[in-house]
Amino acid sequence: MRHKPLARFTAAAILFSVGLISSFAAQTAAKQSGKAAQNTTQSNGVRLPEVHLDGAYFTRDGKRFIPMGAHWVPAKTAMQWPVQWDPKDIEADFAKMHELGYSIVRLDVMWAWFEPRPGDYNPVAFQQLDYLVSLAHKYQIYLHPSLFIGGEVGEAYWDVPWRHGRHPHADPEMLRLETNLAAEFGRHYANESAIIGWDLTDEPPFWIVGGMTTDAMAVNWTRLIVDGVREYDKLHPVVVGTSGEEITHGPFRADNIAKFVDFLSVHPFTLYAPDLFPDALLSARGTYGAAFEITLSQGAGRPVMIHEMGASTAQFSPERIASYDRAQIYSGIGAGSIGVDLWCYTDASPEQFHKVPYLRTPQETGWGMTSWDRQDKPLAREFKKFSQVVGQLDLTGIAPAPADIGIVIPDEWAKAHGDFSHFGLTGPEVTPYVSTSDGDAMPGRPQPDVSRANQWLMSSALTSFILARRASLKADFPREYADWAKRPMLFMPSPITSTADPFLAHVHSDFYEKAKQYVENGGFLYASVASDGSIPDMASLFGVRLVDRAPSSEVTLKIVAPFGDLKPGDTFHYSVPTQTIESWGTLLEVTTGKVIAVDQNNRPALVANTLGRGKSLLSAYPLEHYLANVPSVFDQPEKTHRIYKAFGDWVGLKPAFRTDQPSVEVSALNGDHRGYVVLVNHSAEPQKVTVFTTSGVHSVSRIAPEGVKPMQIEGSSWKMELGSYEGAIVEWK
């Protein structure tokens, strides 16, 4: 778990030496483990059924379910639990997790403990894992082992003593040994139904080589380790437990590894991404973190699970953490999350405060949903209620509703560094094309630093995603060369329309030919531009031409023509964050378009256009970029979503479900003549909300922890109340 933004680059090497215990102690542990496992198995004959992934959700006994749980690091022994083996205390943890409604627990498989010497596997380690398997069956909690740890807890790096400085993602001998160990796990547990799936490692790249891991290394490592597992194990789905790799454009981002794994994971720790979430922990933007990362990862073509999430009560109040996680869990489920596994089950015990890693990272001591002595914290109580809610869902035939809006993710962002497959080059050339922006293609050159461009793109994408949700429109993130034309609306907030270098922040020049055809065929396109923008054949698509830059420090948009529910005289005000071409707007010359709004100098600011059977809307200012740079912007009156909603109204797009409160998110999980509506109040104020539908709904019932509660529907709407940062799931038929 990464608890410092640079932890993976500054990790200290803390060796997990097998010399910590004597041979006698190892034999004793093995005997205790074997005896306890035998007793546990005998006490309960109910075995967990096998789990499969059907492409949308996990299934067992032919029924879909959403696994719920947390990561397990024991309170008293922490990461030393294999060598300070205490079967009774471990079983007490499983009993407590069962009480809280866990159906999954993720745990660390300590690499050095399982492989003390290269190619030499520790039988005691496998006997201990066998014991955990027996507890899984007894308490009906699936195990989700995370292999090759690796970085875990604060700045610690749990090394293998025989690495000798070799790169674990690149060195041939390390790769051979890792692949072989993965195969050994597959051989031992190929048919073990208590294991829900394999997590190849937690939060790669390995922290000790974080700054030295390339896209190619991540791709090759994932491919090899998956092949190792699959040598014997064809049952268990595989994931890589990545953290923030999408929002930081890391080498293990979803687009690089999706081809090899069965599902993807996100660790939406918004408190460690202040460039994207410049807000308090409990804030509107912060509580969209899980849904945003899930949706961004889904664009790579795999289902996504929340692997880790939360905050420490050593830094934030327990009640606020409970509300923060609750809102994110509901929002994540509405976005299509196939499971929830929080960080983490328990706080650390006080005795752990006196030694690393807890000695150096005080915030790590309070991340549990229970205290170190197994007392419920507010998050535990909220988790138990949510587990009871999702346990009642019938997910047969259910799938997340299709998106209303596609926010285009440029191919330069999605592709592996050095991939020239979409460069338009064909056949042999006298002089081959070489790019200084693709360092991997040039031996001896490092990948260029694109962090600033990535932050620029991600912050605008996040803002556009939230604005869409505030307008009751569902947005997703199709890649530039994917099937984005299936969405009724396409959004391109600046810098997607820019011409910047690094190139990852914007689309290719030929994208606009396809966009023009999309609009002519009945699609609806929105874009915002800054003064660095460049759109070929812009006049035919948007009904305007770019004239020049428009430097400014403040921007005011005034509506001058009716547009959706916007009326002449309505205004929108923005502060320009930087005096650069990335923040300034543009002067526009109108050709065939219609001016909807003017700026503070009475120049065109919003221009609508009709082309063929479709329509477009252009903003002369990068509105999403402006909002991205305002702390807590969605925790105060903010109405830019009305522009998105007005565009939807103008083109006649009617969401299947919408609310009358922009702070209340509404998502749909749809089936045949039935489904679920997930609602989340992303504000600190209780909300009385009316939900409107165009889906021919005849009955609605709220799924409460204690059971189903029918609600009254009046025509095509119903009313309900949601507390501060509260979520709800409503079944409709």
C-alpha cells in the first residue's frame, strides 16, 4: 500500500530474513499449522464453492456475487506473522471478519518466506497457507493472495536476501525465478476453491525500482508471471494489484496489462493525489475517486475491482473516514465495481509502534476498520451494513448501463511507450521514423517525464466526469482507436484538443475526420479549447475558426440565446489558474455556428453548430481545466454542469434515470425489465431528492441492511431522502 506519494521511489530495503526463526521453530510452526488445519476442517464440512469470472461479475454455484472484505495484516505480528506464527490469534481474526460480513480477504504472501533461496521453496510457508485455506472454508471467506511482496506498509520494501541489486521486473534470472514460483503456487492450489483469484503483486512497480521500470518491463513481467500461474492453474482469475497507475500514467496502467489478466484493480487513495483532488478528504470530488478510477480502467476492456481504499484514523476522524468510504463504495458499485477489498482489516497494535515500518510512519497505525483489539470502528459498522445490502442483490443478467458520454482518451496516453502501430507508417522507408518522445525506441535513452502533461489531462478528464454525473449523464473513457462512436455524445475537454508536446494529452490529427463523420451520422460532440488548441477543418465541424489567443485572468460567460434550460442573462464565472497558453482561451470567428454565450469582452464563448444529422458545441475556454485547479470547487455552489445538461437537452438526450439534485449521483445496473439504481449523496448536507425515469418503471424498493423496503412511485418518479454522503440501492421493475 502506498502511503506516501514518492514511497515507491524512496523505499528502504528491509530484509525479511528466514534466519529469524530456527529450524526447530519452523518445525513447530508446521506441526501447529497442520494440527490446527485438521481440527478446523473437521469442525466444518461446508466447503466454499469454486469462483469463476463471467466477464462482468464473479460467480459461484452459478450465481453472481460481489465479494466484500479487506486486506489482512495482523495487528500484533504485522508483516512478521509467518515467523511469529499464532494460529489461535489468526483464527480469531477470521472469526471477527466473518462477523463483519467479509466474503473475501486479501493477504500478503511474503516472497522471501516462500522462497528463502533461489528455487528452494519453504514447505512451512505452504503449510501455513494451507491452514489459512482451512479457515477460509470454515468462515466462508475467500482468500485473495497477493504474491511477490514487495512493497507493503509505509515505505517498507520486503526484499529477498538473494536479489543482489537485480531488477525484479527486468533481470532475466529474477524473471525466471518469479515465473517458476508463480507456477509452484498454481501447482499447489490449481483446484483449491477457497482461493478467489491470484493477485500477482501489490502496487507494482516494486518500490525499490519504481523509477527504473518501463512500460516494456511491466508488459513482459505481467505476461511471464501469468504464464507461470497458468502452467498448472486454469481455474483462478488473475489480477495485478495496481495503485494509481492510471492517474499517474505508470507502467502497470490498465492498457499495458489488460491483455494478460482477467480483471483489473484500483486503489483510489485520493488523499495521496492532491494534484487531482485538491480538497478535504471528505469532499464531493474525493468521493468520486473510486468511480473515476474504475471507469478509467474499464476503458482498457476488463472488469474492475476496488482493491484498497480508505484513510487512517491517526490523521482523520473515524466518522469522516466511514462516510468517505461509504460514499466511494456505493459510487464504485454504481460504476460497475465487481468487488470491494478495503485497506485494511485492523489497526496496528501499540507494540508495533516501536519498530519499522510503523516506527517511521505514524499514519500507518490507524488504517483498520477495527481497532487492534478487534473493537468495531465506525467504518466496520458501515461496512457490515453495506455487506448486508449487496448480499441481497440478484445480479442475474445485470450489467452497468451504457454510457451517455464518451470522454476520449488519446492513444498516445493509452499505448505502450515506443509503440508506433497507429503512426500511419506503411511499407519500407529510406529513412526510418525515430521520435525523441518515445525513449524506449532509442537504446540508452530513458522515457521522457510526462507527469505534468498527464496531470493536465487527468484533472480535466476527472472534472468532465464529475460534471457529467452532476448532470445525471453517465460518462466513460473510450480510447481514441476504440468504439467511441457507439456513445450518443462525445466530449473532448481541453487538453484533448491541444497540440502539446508531450503528445499524450491530445488526440491525433486524423481523429477529427472520424469525429466529423460521427457528427454527420447523428452524433453529438462537445469540446473545449485553450489557446494551445488545434482542430483541423474546425469550421465545418464547429462552425467557427480559431483567430488568436485570448489572455485573461478572469472569465465570465453570459448566455445570450436560449439553450436547453439556460436562459439569456445566465452567467458562469471562472478564475484563470495560470497565465499560460494552457489556461488562456481563444478568439473565435463564427462561420456557420450560433453564438450561445459571450465572454466578458462580448466575444463568442459558447458556439453551437449543426452538421448533417448531428450537433456540436464548442467552448472558447478550457472550463474543465479551470475547475480542476480550484480546491473544494464542488463543495460550494458550482453550476458548470448546467452547460452539459443544456447540451443534452438541446440534442434531445433523455437519461434513463436522473435526479433533481446535482450533488446526488445516479447510476443504473440494468437487466431485462428489472435492475438497480445506485444513488450517492456527494455533499455534506442531507438531500431530499426526486428521481425521474424514462424506463417504464412500475415498482421500486430500497434495499436496506434489514431487507427490502417498497417505495411509492408516482408516475415516472419517486422521492427519497439521503443523509450526508449516504448511498442507497433501489431495485426497480
